Amino acid sequence: MTHLYTKMSIDIQGTFVSQKINKVRWIPEDYAETKCFLTGSWDDEVNLITVWTFESVNEDEEVEYPRALTKYPVDDDVTQIKFTEKNKIAVSISNGDVKILEISAYDKQTPLKEIFSWKSLHNYGNTKCSATSLDTYEGDIASIGEDGNVNILSGRRGEVNRTIKGADSCSLHSICYLKHTEVITGNIRGHIKIWDLRSEVDKPAASFLLAGDELAATCIINHPTQPHIVLAGSESGSVAIWDLRMNTFPTSLLSAHTGGVTEMQFHPENPQKLLTCAVSGELWDWNMETITKSTKGPDNQLVWMPLQDKNTMMINSLMPSFHQALNSLDCEKGRILCGADNEAVYLIKNLKY
Amino acid sequence: MNITTFSNNNVRGDDSSPIIRAKTFNIPEKCFNKGVGCAWRSGNKFSIYPRSQTVSKTPKNDVENKILNIRHEIVLFHPILRKLVNESNGTYLSLQKLVDSSKNNDNHVELLKLSRQYRSIIRVCIENLQEALNDAKDGSDMINLQSYITIFYSVECIWHLCEILYIDKIPGDIVLPYLLEWVRFHFPCHEQTAAQLLEACERGSEDHDDYWDTVIGMVVQGRVDVARALLKLNSLSETNEFKLVDNSLRSMPVYSIYGGISTGEFTVTWKHWQAECRAKVTSRVLASQPKLELIMRLIIGEYSAFESIRSTYTSWFDMLGGYVMFTAPWSRTHELSAAASACAGMGSMPSGSRLDRTLRALLEGDMHQVIHEIQHITDNGWFATHLSDILYHCGKLKVLDKHQNNVTQRLRDSLILEYGTLIMEHKSLWSVGLSYLASCPPEGLCRAHLLLERIPINTHAKAMRVVAEANKYGLLEVGEGVWRVLSGRHSAAGRDGAALSAAVRGGAAGRAGRCAGAALRHYCRTGCLPAPDLLLTAGPALLIDDTLLFLGKYCEFHRMYKNKEFRKAAQLLISLITSKIAPDFFWETLLLDALPLLESDEAMFTADDTYDMMLCLELRAQNFNREKAELLRLALLRNLARTALAEKPEESTQ
């Protein structure tokens, strides 16, 4: 695969924060440029969800550095952070808890306020078990855990709407809402299942394998404008693309990163652009145009072509030679935030989109 | 806890002076009175426990028995210093990569860049510590931060000199300008006063208390221009004495490698200039101005002049630059030791501090002593490790042992191994430590293997990360171990699916077989198969163990049966029976599964199949419940009766 290190004026700025960062999220602003962001740490004695703001040290200096505004300690690793509403986040924690926290709309320094908390939502009976991830959809939350259960929670009323017990006999590691009534999950063996939440029985509507290598599906997302296009990242570093209308075999299975894919995101402003980061310390910017543009289907719909020649993929590497895992990314316009295992947060500016 | 120190007979190397290395801790707890046991835990932790436990019938007394976990305080695990650990790890790894990729090339420019990077990391760290100190409120915190700052100041100072002397390639090896820069940077005495005076630019500045100290300080730092500018501010600057000194300072020849003259030529000019200055001093024209005379004596390199001002400085390094400048400005790197010992010998104060000894050793080129000294800095070996590594790669570290063997690489490796092991102890920093260990094969990898196996694993995410890191360095057995343990944990808790998937991941055939056996037993008891989703989708993974393969196929049989594909199901069943891979306890279930198929309206099994089943039944009759065996025999016979007849005509026609 070609890596074009184009000489764009990409600007990388790292800040060491003394904790391995598992998740980073920009805090959206309505009428101003986003300045604040959240991080969730993992694998430390005390893990924290921290609210940061970018600030210049001296007034005349242009470079801005993150400064911690408030810290919220959690009992174990933060495994996922997603917004349910503009100023509310759903957090899954590796002790099995799922929480909804509120960020003050007026003063970001105010400590995060717990709105709802589901203690040991995921568990092995009396023993703890990790809540591995969650996804949100219009205030609803779907959480998964190593117990193989899927919980559908109402973020407004704080209730557990439904539990799919034993949705998987192995641990689940990734989840994504396809629509309000449908979620897709991936387990530690790369087994992908689609669940119709309207169905009474706890049986998947469809199931298929990510790849033959029995490695975990570490993240799943769908295309923002074509929700039937689903992408899954694997522990092996490959990325699979499905067109759910066609069949259950991936249209393309790209061996991409050299280490497990940790997070994928379509650029919020330009859905032709995909960003991925990996355990191998790579941060890539994919141009997906080559896949979508190629043909139109019989009913004049866009058809995602199977990639024959992977060399046609346009991929830019945004992070030069990085030796530790990149765990998370969040993109907002031309700026990408990245959280890494070398206990640092990176801000990449001037991304073209 | 009371702490007392005593000396023990630890003898260091060749000299036999005992060094105090032991501390005694008095533990007040009663339970330790009768004798104490001690056991090492992972890393630098150990536990002590009462050797003779007071076992009593009343449970109340149990409270007295305590186990104390004791660990060494690691300063590098302080949040601010963790940044240093992580950031320097990046530089360290780039250095290893650079050295690997350019084995034979001259890469001193890159190495110099990396050395500067290390220094800037230390500077950032000092800055962070300073900030934290300004915000600190707690007394003990402040003391700690202050001591960290002191440590890293001296670390940076030593590193900088080391960089000048050993890492940088100085043109012509004329070290003076670099040395002066170093002195100015680390011992900026009088600089502020000089700046203030020059900014004010008032005549008669000699009224300032520090005026003369500043002028002399500037001369000693080799900043002749500044000294001259300051002299101009003196109200007497128009007098002959001042003009004379100014003239002498102005006419001082300065050597530059690119100046187009040879060192020999320069030496002649310089000696000539100094002789002129000396003549002025001896003519006593400056007798009325003792301070000006002192300046002149300094610039002719008079030892007693330097000695007379030694007391105004806290250390001898302040004067080193000036001393070299006015005695032998053409000095090369290896010629500095004479100047160093001259400066260090000034005054009556013995140079006792660690920084003193280290810098002396550095200027004398005694790298063994340098490393020895910096190992005693209480930064948990961060400095010794990184400095010796970069010096080693520059080819500047040569250390010989008692028998004149070259032990440089062993020294470097042992420092890195120690540091890596220490860092790996930390819950979050383990991957950093691992990267150090991995850069020192083969011993580092062996250590990494042992330590990785002992990392507590609570979640699958952590397991995957540990295994990925281990695989990165080729430690595939670690992954197998991790998944095997997880599999064991899951199967003990009765989570068959998770146990199976972990076992298959770890490639643990035996473990997978046992899990499959457990699943089959579970089926015999409850009549439902665990983890069908896993078994139906597991492809080649099933092949690692017979029992697992059997379980997978048996699961498929159930699926076919449920989907009413009876003929296919029957075929699969017969192949399962004839392959004889079913565990003994399962035979009864397996053969009884044939019962409904035998009794179906349409014959599902051929006569041959029936014979096979009969054989299996009779061979294992002792495992069977008598009643069930009878039932089976009957069904088999009836099936044989109809199939034998149905198949007969075909056979006869052949």
C-alpha cells in the first residue's frame, strides 16, 4: 500500500499528561471554535476522566497547550466515551459500570456531574467484568461487555430498556448503532452480529465473520451518509468493508495497519475521508473516493467496489514514526486529537479536508 | 518506624573503605517480636511476615498478625517525572533505530541532535518541576520538588559538558568557546547585574555595590566586550589606567579555526600579547587601581590572581572557562584536565560534592569514574542509563575492568536492563520498560518474558495489549501463557465459550480439549450445548484438538437436526461414531442421538452404518445403562431389518 507523506504543512504538537490515554473527545461548541476536550485514561493506579482546554501560556504566544480544568476519578480503565447529548457523555468502565456524566455548559471547570450510573451493569454474576464499549443514538445507549451481553439503556430516563443476555458466548469488543432499532456487534474472534432490537427473541438477525484469522473486531463504524456501508477494524490491523445490502461477505478486506486498529472515524465534514489509528502507532488519513466513485449500480445507487488493486488507495500517514500505541482519535474540522500509550495527547493541525 | 543507619562490610571495588549502604528499620508491631520472615515479591517489593504466628482459638488475636508490603520509593513514578520517562523513551528508541539503520556510517550529527533532545527534555522537566513548586502548598511536597530540581539541574549540567567533550565534534578540537558557553549557561553569575548596569548606561556606575565583582566576573567568563563596556561606565574611564586596561583587553588575540592562521602562529601572537600585558603589570603603572591590576593579572593567567577571587564563587567551575582562556586558549578536549585540577585546587575548600567529582572525572576523561558517580544520583538510574547509552553509541565510552577487559557493552547493557526492569514494575509504564529490555537482547528479552508473564491482567483489552507488545518483540510464548491462564479462569467460572475462545487463541490444545470436554459434560447434564455461535463459526481453529473438533462437529449435527436436514445429520453422526474421537463418557449420548433417526419413517442409516453402530455399542456396552442399551439394540435391529432388505436387491443385481 502506498503511503504518501505529502509535504503538507501538518503541525503536530504533543503534550505529556502522565497517564495513558484510552479515549479523547472534543467537546462540541455551538457558536465558537472548540477549545475543550475530554480524555479518559487506562491502565493506571487511579484512572481519570479529565476535561482540558487549550490555552496559550503567554498572551502573545500563538502556540496553545492543554491545561486540565477538572478531573473525575473512576475505579478502573475508561473503555469508551461517547456523547449522548451536547453536554452529556456516556462512559463505559472496565469494572462493568456505565455512567452518564454532565459537563457544565457554562463553566468547564465545574466538576463532572453524575446523572446516571449503572453499577456493574456488565458482570459475571458476582465477579467483575469489563464493560468494553458503548455506542449512542439519540439519547439511547447500547453497551457491551466481556460477559457477552448487550444492554440498551435510556439516557434520558436512566433505565435499562432491554438486555440481550448471552448475545455472544465470547467477550464483545465493538458496537455500533446502524439505526435506532438495529445494532451491530463484534467479538473477540471477529464474529460480527446484527441485532434487531424490535425482535422478541435474543437471536441475531445476521452474523458473519470479519476474517478467517479469529482475531478480535476492535472497532465498528458505519458510513455517515450511506449507513448500509459498515467498516470494521481488526486486531490484526486490517479493515473490512461491507455493503449490508449485498451479502454478508466483506466487499473488501484491506490489510492496513501492522497492529490492531484502535479507532476509526469518518471526517465529520467530509465523508470521503476516513481516519484510523492503530496499536502500531500509526495515524492514517484515507481517501475513500476511489472506492465509492467507481460505479453506479443498476438503480443508479452508489456501489462500493471491491478493491482489486489496493495500491490505488490514497493513504496519508499523519504521524511520523511513533513507537507506542495510538488508542484514540477525534477529528473536528482541520484538527485531530490523538491519545496514546506514551502518556501523551497529540493535536494535529492543518489537516486538509 | 524508626530508622537508624549502620555501616556494613560492603566493599566497593579495589579500595577497601567501607561504605554505608544499609538502613535499619524498627517495626513496632508486636507480631514481629518473635521472628520475622521475608519474601521477595515482584520487582523491588518485598513482604515481611511474622515467622511464628500466634495461633489462638479466639479469633480476636488474629488481628495482630500482619503482613507488611515494603517497596522502594521510585522518584521516576512522580507524575511530572513520568513525562520525562515517556518523552526520553521516544528519544532513546529513535537513537537505537538510528544506530541500527546506519551501522557503519558516521552519524555524529544525528547523535548530537538526539543528545540535545535529551537535554531539552530535562529542561522541560525542570520547568515543570519549577511550576509545580510555585503552586505547591504542602511542605514535604516542596522539599521533594526542590530536591528533584537540584538533581536535574546537575544532570543537565553534566550532560551538557559531556556533550561538548564527547558527543559534539568541535572543529579543530579547540574547546574553549564551547567551554565558555557552558560556564555562562550553567553558572550565570553577575549576568543580571551586568545587564542592569549596561541598560542604565550611567557614568559612575562604580557606586553600585557589585560593580567590580561584575566586571571581574565578566572577565572570568571570557566576556571581554561586556567587561570593556562596563569599564567605560566608570567615572574614571578617561584616565590613563583605564585606557591602558581597555587597550590590553581590546588587543587580545582571539583564535578562530576559520581565521586563516595556524595554531602555531596564533600561539606566538598570543604569547607576545600576554608578555606585553605582563610587562605592564610588573611596571606597576596600575598600582593606584588595584582592581584594574587584578584584571590584568587575571588576563595574564596568574594563578594567584585566580586564587584570590576563588572565594567569591561557590564553585571552581565558574572560573574554569576564564582560566583556560587566559592560560592556554588553544587547549584541546583532552588537555583540560590540568586546568580542571588547577581550578579545583584553588582555595582551601575541598571539592566534595558529587557534581564536583563528576565534572573532574569528566574533564580528566575518566569515564569509569563518571558513570560510577552518576549512578549514585538519586534519579533511579535514568541519567546513567541514557548517558552511557549515547556515549556508547558515539564510541566514547571505554571502560576496562580490573583485568583490563573491555566491559563497556556489558556496563551499558546492565544499566539499561536495570532501568528497564525498574520501569516495567509500574502499572502503566510497563510498555516503556519493555522497550528498554527489548533493546538489550538476549538477556533483556528473557527478563521481559518473565516480567510480562507476571503483569496482572484483568480485562481482555489488557490481555490483547500485553500479547501484542510481547509479539512485537517475538515473545510468542507470553501470548500463549496469557490466554491459557485466561482460559483457565473462564472455565473455572463455567464460562465455556470464553474459555474455549481463549484456549484456541493461545493455541493451547490440551486446554482447548479440556474445555471441550467440559462443554460436552455440561451437555450431558443439562441437554443444551454452550457457545453454539462460537462452535458453528470456528473454522480451522477446531483442528487443534480432537475433542474440540468433535464438539464442533457435534454442534453442527445439532444444527442440521434442528433444521430438519435429517439425512445429512445422520451421515455426520455416523462419521462421528466411526471416527472414534468421542470421549468415553459421551458414547452413550452420542449413540442415543441416533435413536430418533433410527426410528424415523424413512431409513436414514444404511445396513453398514447400522453394523458399525452395533459394533460400537457392544464394545462399550459396559458404559451403558442396561435399559438404554436394550432400547438401542432393538432400534438398531429394526433398522437393520428394513435396510438389509431394501439394499439386498441392489447388491444382488451387481
